[in-house]
Amino acid sequence: MKEMKKSWEDEYSVPFGEVDTKNEVFLSHLWNLMQETAWNHATHLKVGYSDLGEQKYFWVLSRLFIQMDEYPRWGDKIRVKTWLAGMGRLFALRNFSVINPKGKIISTARSAWLVLDLKNRRPQRVEPLFKRILPLLDRPAEAEEPEKIHDSVHPREENLFKVRYSDIDMHHHVNNTKYIEWILDSYPFEMHRKCYIHTFEINFLAESSHGDEISVHTEPFGDSPPAFLHSVFRKGDGRELCRARASWKPID
């Protein structure tokens, strides 16, 4: 029997089509690479997409916190490392680090995942499902789950989007990276030109589907450095789909 690896590491090259006007990787793409590495580790541990599918369950991202200290650029080789950080009653916690060729950690992330029943979409208790991998959780100091965002948004700005075919994943709901893209696309171009996202956190609250009209509400909550609260709503029924906080730093 193969030994279970406590952590997993993959190497990637930043593609031309996933960098912005500053020649820096889009945050949504970097998160996609982190998720890809997480899937590879989960598959190795026999708790991946296919393994859960056989039990009529599936993973869904609930909360995410990313900190960016440096952005990789087009062609840069980066290593993405991930490991299980802890388990609660409903959450499985997974952490990440992104490492540049010099061995420097340039980004870290914490994530909290739910296991949902495929039919009724209800969360399942994670510990009974994953007793076999509990011995891997030997990093209690790192088992800090991303915060629940309690702040409500009193919007000063509203941006509208419509869910397209390319926004939908295998479960026929919007891919989690699309919410990040919508939120960051709601900022003025000048903001992206003069500043960069230092921390980004998001809580997912409900699903959206093809054809939904989406409204991104924004409210500033800090000036130095600039920071903003966001709520994403479905216009049809007013359902809040996610909440996010973003803090920016000026480019030197």
C-alpha cells in the first residue's frame, strides 16, 4: 500500500494568457493552480472528486483567504504546495504556499471546504468520512480556518454581470474563481494600474446558475491601505451568493 503523503507539491509555468497589464498573474488563475494541486493531493489520498462521487458526495469551497506578497509573472516557474491543516465538524481545512525559483514563499492561502450530498446539497460531517487520513493532521498550530465575514455591505457602487456558459462547472453552478473575477473586474482600471491586491478573502453562501443576473455591491471600509467589502447578489430573487473583503497596496 502506498504511503500517504502529508503534503503535495506541483510545479507550474505562468502562461501568457493569464497575466494582466502589469505582466502579473491574475489572482483567479493563481487560485486555480492552487485548487489543481489540492485535487492532485486529494486524489492521492483517495478523497478526490471520483472517490467522493462514488459515495454520492462532492467537495465545495466555503471560505478562502489569500495573501499575496509578490506576484509571479509570465513564464515564471512556481511551485504550489498544499497540505491538510485540520478538520472540524463540517469543515476540512487546507493550506497552501506558492514558492518562487529562489525558494521564497510569495503567497499563502487558507481554505475551508464542505462535503455536500449530491442529491440534497446538504453538508456532511467530514471526520467520519475521512477517518483514514486523520493521522496526517499533525499541524494543529496551522489549523486556523478563514474567518466568517459578518460585515454587511451598504453599497456605494453596483456592477452587473450575467452568468455565461464559460462560467459554469461540472455541477452546473458557477465556478468559484468566477466570483473572484467578477469582484476584481468591478474595480476601476486605474485602481489595478496603481495598486495590487494584498489580501483577498471570500465566503460562499449560495449557488448561481447559467443565465442568472449578478450584482456586485461594493463599499470601502479602509483608506490606508485601501480596503473594500463586497456582496454578490442574484438579482432575480435578491439572494446573497458570497461576501468578500479585499485590501490593496500601492505599487512602489
